[in-house]
Amino acid sequence: MTQFMKSAALAATGLVAASAPAMALTLDEKVNQVFASATGWFVNLIFSPFPGSEALLGYAFPWIVLWLVVAATIFTLYFGFVQFRAFPHSISLVKGDYSDPNDAGEVSHFQALATALSGTVGLGNIAGVAVAVGIGGPGATFWMILAGLMGMASKFTECTLGVKYRNEYPDGTVSGGPMYYMTKGFEERGLPLGKFMAILFSIFCILGALGGGNMFQANQAHAQITNVVGDYPGWITGIIFAGIVFAVIVGGLQSIAKVTEKIVPIMGVLYVATAIIILLINYDKIGWAFGQIFGGAFTGLGVAGGMVGALIQGFKRAAFSNEAGVGSAAIAHSAVRTKEPITEGYVSLLEPFIDTVVICTMTALVIIITGQLVSDPTTGLYMLNEAGNAIQTIDGNSGVALTSAAFSASFGWFKYILAIAVILFAFSTMISWSYYGLKAWTFLFGEGKNKELVFKIIFCIFVVIGAAASLGPVIDFSDAAIFAMAVVNIVALYLLMPIVKREMNSYMSRLKSGEIKKFH
Amino acid sequence: MSHTIVVGYDGSDSSLRALDFAVDRAKSEKAELVVAHVLEWSPYSFLTPTELEERHKRRTEELERARKFVLEPLMKRLSDSGVKVATELRYGRSADTLCGIAVEKKASQIIVGRTGEGGLAARLFGAVAGSVAQIATVPVTIVP
């Protein structure tokens, strides 16, 4: 999710490190050293290129990206292109057409989707896309959309299982997610190692929650604030953020989180609406932009790495932005109240669609259409920057700054909105991941007020560390942990997918026969 | 022929006045009374992950509380009024839900108090009584 935003964030984190107190710096260095030596092998393992890809394609293809894309393709084929066939039905489910009015007051499909989305929509959609387009060229957009469309099938699979095998407790609360379908689903199918995989997944989930879901977010939020108000020490941001997060997750001040949960979708809509307005202003270039996207997808248009470079960047971006196959969404979606687990699968497949196919594409289109990428007027090919590792942009921007420049080209005030959006997205992502981490924690150590409090306090401490320091190796490691979740989770999905297919076929035949009725 | 009157009740003073008025009407018209208590709820609101997890538990508690502290005292109060009373406890948008109940019960009219609990918010976003008057399919009496 975050690995490939780092090049974008590098400048910002550099600033943070320079501004952190001297003591924190030496502490940073120590932590960095210890971490790098202890975890470097793991990071290298997760992000290592597919054997031979460099010789064959002239470009290193991380096997984890291939792992996610291959899984998405297999699920797409296995479920007969469910993301296209069931798309209209997914929309009616979210609208509540099939919700029993007697269940009013329970978690609706819409609410589960909105909460899960606020966990995934974030920096990836703003900064990550800019990195992808900046390196892979407009053609990366094509591959990003394709990967987003296929990722819908991965989400469908994991979220159906998440609801089907969740735990329901006597007091009415629920707990769900990959660790529950690994234990219960494997047992049901008579498969071994379910418990082992669940434990492994939980460990990665806790690490991912503290890293990519927390430290990286705090770090980027601070970088955004300093961009607008000027430089100041990161621990100040960290303590403020940690205080708010503490109030929400420990103090139970759900109202604060509720406010962000309300503002985040508004921000998302505002972001897409602004993008559409910019596209409308430049309507004469829309045809050209799509020409660039399709042309670049297959020729590269002079981009470093050519077509393969565009493909890798697009695939990476999509896989890391929508988290399809990682398993986090299965935790978020499992609270919905439904008699049919498969319905939540249908709803969840909208998530990569909104996240990647809509929001990420908007970012890419605005960057392309506002002419941020410099091309050679005579050949029409993109020019590389001096380092030769990315496309030259008009102001030399990359990452968030590139997106910000593209939007500000039409609306100067947009950079302030964007800064607020980034901070809020970061906050809501942190709240979501604190929950995912907590679920993994309680799975390992059992439920209980004190045990939960330990995790919550650790989480808050990591907010401060994340905002104050530039912990390259730690962030590398936590990124690797998020994708290690996908390694374990997708193995489980392959083994359990026949169960999802059975559910799907049964539901679809009942829908056709009219046994499942619309209420509205 | 007996008919049904739906009365909206939220425990506020004005809803009590509406109720008294409805009881009088029901007595004189020999009508049955349906007292509707609506818990404001939108399936499109945004919740945090923790709220999602606890929703079912909270809903059970909310229903329990409404039964115990709103509807049960009310039934006690109306037990010797000589009117046949039923209660409806629902989640939803108050105005829509009241009108929905009226349609469902084939009611001949709806009676609501003018200001429920809400104050400033109600003034800004429109009070229940006004909305009911606008969307109801049966005559509506608004009791001040």
C-alpha cells in the first residue's frame, strides 16, 4: 500500500527527520540499525523481484505484485466475472432494496461499505497514483484500472468468507476476518494448519497496523501540515494525533471518529467532483488523454521500462491502493447484519471499483490532462528527468506535490483542501487499522479490557514515533508485513473458494426463482 | 365500523398532548389507537468500525430502553382509558416511518404533536410534524 509512495514521501520525511529533536535522531538511528539488521531479510523477501524478471523484461517485477494480480485473475475466472455480472445487484444491495425493514437499526450494507472504504481510500489514491503515472507514464492508468477491476473478485471472495465464518458473541457483538475463516473454514473442510495460518496472519496484521496503517499515515499527515504551515517538530503533530486517536479508541469518544467518518466521504466526493470539473474545463483534451492512456499502455511512449514499466507501475498502484487480497477488508465487512454472507461479498466488490477505478483514475486523468508530464513536441514521447528514473514534470514535482500541482493548475485554493483531505484520510485510515490490529491482537491473546488496552496504548505510542521520525527500515518492514498478510490470506482464499462458489450459486438460483425478494 | 388512528409519540410534552387528543378522538369515534415510537435511524449514516461491531448489541439495548421507559409507562397510563391501544416501535426517519405505519395499518388519520424533542436542529432541518403533513396519504392532525 505504501511502499511505492515512499519515493514521493522521501523529500517530506527528510524534512521531518531534520526537524526532529537531536535525541530522537540518535534514537532513530539506533532503532533503524536494530530493525534493518533484524528485518531486512524479510523486507527483501517480500519485495524481491520475480526470479528472472529482470533479465526477461528488463525490469524488476516484485513477485508480491504478481501474486496479488494472479490471484485476482484466478478469482475473476473462477467466479465467472462476478464483478461484472453482479455489479447491478451490488448497487441494489447497497441502496437497501433487499434489506428487510424489520432489520432497520442494524448495520446496513451501505454502512459496512462506507467504513471499509474509509480505511482504504487515502494517500494511495492521491500520492501513489502520482508516483505511478510519474514513473510509468499515462499507460500505467490502463493497467491500474485493469488490476482494480480484477481485484474486485478478490474482495468478493474474502469478504464473503469474513461474514460467513465470523464469531458472534452472546452480547451481540461480532468479530470476523481472515483469522476466523482460516480456523473455522479449514476445520469445516478438514484442512490442516488453519490455526497456524491464522496466527501467522494475525502477527502480520498487527505489524501492518502499527506500520503502514499507523506510522506511515502519521508521518505523511505531518509532512502535509508542514507543507502548508511551515516546518516544526514532528512529535508535536504526533502527540496531537495520538491524543485524538487515544480519545477515540481508548476513551470511546466515538463522536470524534464519527465526525471524520462523515467528513471523509464528503472529501472523497469533493475530490472526485473537482477532478470532473477540471476534466470538463479541458473537455477538448479528454480524447487525447485516453489516447495517451491506451497508447502508453502498449507502447510506453518513451517511458523508462516501456510497456512493461507502465504495466508494473499500474498493477502495483492498484494492488497497494485497494488492498484486495490483503484480508483487511474481510475484518471491516464482517459486522454487517445479513442472513446471506454472499450479499456482503457483492457489496464489497464495489470497494476496489470506487477506490481504484474511480478515484485513482481521476487523479491520473487530472495529472495527464493538465499537462504535468513533459513530452517532446516533435516525437510525442515523454522526456525523462535528469536522473532518468521518472518522467520530467513541469515543476519537477512528484507524489502528493504532483497531484497538488495538477489540481492547483485549475483551482489555486485546492492545495489547502488537499492538505485537509490528506490529514483526514490519514486519520480515518489509522482508526480503521487500529481496529484491524486490535482484532488480530484479541485473536492471539483473547478478549478482555486490559489486554485490549495494552494494544491501544502501543498503537498510540506508534503514532508519535511515526510522526516524529524518519524510520525507513521500520516503515519498509511494516509495509512488508501488510503484504505478508496477502501471502497467507490468498492461500486461504484458494483453499476456501469452493465454499464461496457454493454460496454464490445457491444465492443466485434463489434470486432468479424469486425466493429472495426485494423489499423496496 | 371501527377504524384506526396512528399517533406519533416520543415522550415529549407536545406528543403527550397529541396522545391525549388522540385518546379523546378514539373514544368518541370508537377507533383503535396505534401509538408509534420511532427511533431516528438512517441506513446511510457513517459509523466507525467499533460502532459497526457493537451495532447489534446497541440496537437491542435501544429497543429494550424504549420499551421499558417509553412504551410500558404509556400503556399503563392508557390501560384504563377504555380505548384499544397497540404500540409500534420502529427504526427509521420519523416522518416516513409514521406515514408508513399509517399505510400498513390502514389508518384513517395521523395525529402528531407540533414540536417533538429536537429544538434548534428541528428548526433547521424541518420538524417531524411538518414533514408528516407533507407526505402523509391520510388526513393529519397537528396538536400544538
